[in-house]
Amino acid sequence: MDYDGLAYKVEPMQASDVQEVVAIERLSFSRPWPMGAYRYEIRHNPRAHYFVVRRQEEGAAQREEPRRGLLARFRSTDQRLPIVGYGGFWCSAREVHISTIAVHPRLRRKGIGQLILIAMIEKARSSGADHMTLEVRASNLVAQSLYRKYDFQVVGRKRRYYSDSGEDAVVMAAQDIDRSPYSIHLQELRNRLIERLKRSKDDVKQGDGYEELSQKPRSGQKIGG
Ligand SMILES: CC(C)(COP(=O)(O)OP(=O)(O)OC[C@H]1O[C@@H](n2cnc3c(N)ncnc32)[C@H](O)[C@@H]1OP(=O)(O)O)[C@@H](O)C(=O)NCCC(=O)NCCS
């Protein structure tokens, strides 16, 4: 996806992102993954692909610094804007299984969830997957609505799947993501989202809760609370 002109961009998750990711995770899930789980996924799981969405400054996409040498790398990490959401999946043969997706609670309903999902679908397609699956809490109608928009259908139910509450998981799948009807649908949704994100860029600049996130969290401190 081309992130020029957008207030947000998607990047592969790095180990240095995990602290911010886990801060959003704790605000988003009743049983959050610990930092070690994300570090393991990024460093040791060859089937895992994780992404973060972060704010980008005006024109930043065009003037990305070339990263030369260790010092340049440190500088560019320090200057990076806060993470506002993330997602990830596991890839196995032609199946991609979405393991997580979350957006900071203050920045929801602005299209960021869709931005992450599109990035994951595009990566799945370019990795040769032909279908995607996931589990979602039966009560999580918001997430189910996001997935349905991208042609995920309910294909099953796992009884008492979540051990904290005994809640069922709904299993959803998007089929034939490598085929052209899906590509056309995805492109339409992507174009619509890009237009929406461009229109809302000025609102983002004027403050949409993002300012509270611009202080990087200290160890163990949750963003925004
Ligand atoms: C699910 C989640 C990632 C969506 O992120 P988001 O940035 O708010 O989503 P978007 O703004 O891109 O919305 C995409 C679609 O999701 C659905 N949606 C999002 N928020 C909704 C709400 N409050 N009510 C109903 N539908 C909603 C809509 O279909 C929406 O499309 P629309 O804006 O065209 O109506 C976010 O709510 C979240 O982080 N939830 C907590 C973590 C979680 O439950 N993750 C899913 C685990 S399976």
C-alpha cells in the first residue's frame, strides 16, 4: 500500500516496538500477551508476521532517511512517532491465521483497524496464501463486523474456547483471497479507506487523542493511563 499523503503508515514490527505494542495490548484484551510472547514471535517464529501502524509526519513517506550505520539507526528509532495499532498472523502452507489485531482505544473507529487488516491480507496474498482464518470472541461484534467487511464468513464455533470467561470462539475465514473477485473487492475497500484517511488527515493534525500517546511509555506503564 502507498502511504503517501496519509497520517498513518504500516511497518513490520521490530523488537524495539514491543513495549508500545504491549501497552496497547493491555488496554485491548482481558488476557494480554506478555512482552516475551511478542519478542519470541518476532525473533524466533519464522511463520509469524507482525505489523505496527504508527503516525507519520507530513511528507515523511517521501523523505524517509536512508538508514546507514548504527548511529543513524538509533536516531531514526528515537524519532519515530508512536504506535497506534498492530496486528499479526501465522502462515502455514496456503493458510494464514490472524493471531491478533488491536488499535489504541482512543484512536478506534478511524480506519486504523482496516489499515492493519489490509496490510495483513496483502502480505498473505504475496506470501502465496489462498485463505485466511481467525478466532474471535462470540461477544466481539465490533471485530466480527470489521472482518465481515473483508469477506470473512463464520465457518465454525469452538465451545468455551476462552478459558478466562468460558466464552465461545467464532471461527471466521476468508476464502480465495488469491482470486480476482477478492482482489477487486479488496482494491475497492483499499481505495475507499485511502480517501477516508486523506479526508480525515486534518482532524488527525488538530488532535485526535494522538497527543497523549506521543510520550513514549516507561517500562510497564500503560499508554494513556
Ligand atoms: C477491532 C478493532 C481492531 C477495530 O479497529 P478500528 O480502528 O476501530 O476499526 P476501523 O475504524 O478500521 O473500523 C472498521 C470496521 O469495523 C467495524 N467497527 C469498528 N468499530 C465499530 C463499532 N464501534 N461498532 C460497530 N462496528 C464497528 C465497522 O464495520 C467498521 O467499518 P466502518 O467504519 O466502515 O463502519 C478495535 O476495535 C480493537 O482494537 N478492539 C480491541 C481488540 C480486539 O477486539 N481485537 C480483535 C481480536 S479478534
